[in-house]
Amino acid sequence: MMRLGWVRGLAPLLAMAAGILYITSIKREVHSHGERLQGAHQNESARGQDILERLEKMEAHIEKLLNTINDGSSLKEGQAVKAPEVKKERKVVKKVYPNSALFTSWGDELSEEEQKEAEGLFQMYGYNAFLSDRLPLNREIPDTRDPKCAKHQYPHDLPTISVVLIYLDEALSIIKKAVRSIIDKTPRHLLKDIILVDDHSSNEDLKQKLDAYISFSHEERPGLVKRVRHSEQLGLTQARLSG
């Protein structure tokens, strides 16, 4: 009986001790959870502060951009904003022929090899064949007529014409440009034919290469261009169309 009474008396103490331990563990858990929440809150605060600083920087950039746009819109109509000039370094090329008439006002950008080629063609033909070889055949040609002639109205039913070109050892590009210009600038219904009279040229370019160009022109206008070769040099006054 004494043991049973002792156990009954001890039970409340054990229950109280268990309760205290349980409450203590809960307090520790709550405290630990609170510390984690506080740490998370601090991290969130730091992240929020960082985001706020970034937004402030973005706002400053946007404000600066708006000011720039407003300044640009205040310019007068037709006034352009000048871009900063970029100075290009100009490569200095040695003048191979400083005393040549060809290079008096032309050819500063040519290399030494190109200068030699251009000067050789100049000595051969007496004009800038180097440049002629590089210009398009259907280039724009200024109208050099007197204004009265340009404004004059001509009858549509004029007689047809034959254009005769007499040449001797000219540059191939010159002959080709002349033919192209005659075709482009003459009303189709008035141009009967173009007759090329070769006064016994020795230039090889004026043989097969010119024949090829004439054949090409016949694809556009069959039989338009004709060529006559002299067996000897006759000069302009004695040139004849029968070769």
C-alpha cells in the first residue's frame, strides 16, 4: 500500500516535469523559427534595397534619355544634328610621274602600279584610256546643246540617218562607248545604221574583241552596226566605205 501511494504521489511530479520539458522544447523551436524568420526578413530587406537602388539608377537613365530627346526635338525644322567628324587617314602614294599632264588634277588615289598602267595608256592614245576603260558604257552624258535647240520641236517623220565613225588605233572602250551613246541618244526610228571604218589599225583590241561587241549589239538591233577595214591607211579625207 505504501508503494502504491508513493507512486501515486510521484505521478503528478513526473507529469509536471514532462510538461515543463515539452514547453521548453516548444519555446526553443519557436525561438529557432523566429530567428530563421528574422534572418529571412533581413535577406528580403537587403534584396529589396538592392532592387530599389537598381530602379533608382534606371529612373536616372530614363530621365537623362528623355532630356536628350527633348533637346533634339527643340531643334529647328530642317536642322540636322551633326555627327562627330571622323577623320580618315589618307594614304600618301608616291607620284611616279609628277610632271605628267595626266596626273595634274587626277589620279591621287592610284597605286604606283595603276599610275604606271595609266601613264602607259596615256602615252599610247593621248587621253585617259585608263579611266575610260573603267567607266560604264551607258554612263550619263550631259546635254551640251544650246537651250534653244533643246526646246525646239522637231517633226517625227524626219529622214533616217547613217552614222559613220572613222578611227585609227583608238582605245576599244572609246569605240564601244561611241556606239552605245549613238544607240541610246538617237531616236530608234531615225537611226538606219552605224558604220565603223577602221583605217588600218594595228591595235589587236580592235579586231576580235570589237567583233564580239558588234555581234552582241546585233542581239538588240540586228544588222545595225557594220564595219569596214581598210587594207592600208588612207586618212580621213580618203576613207572609203568599200574595203
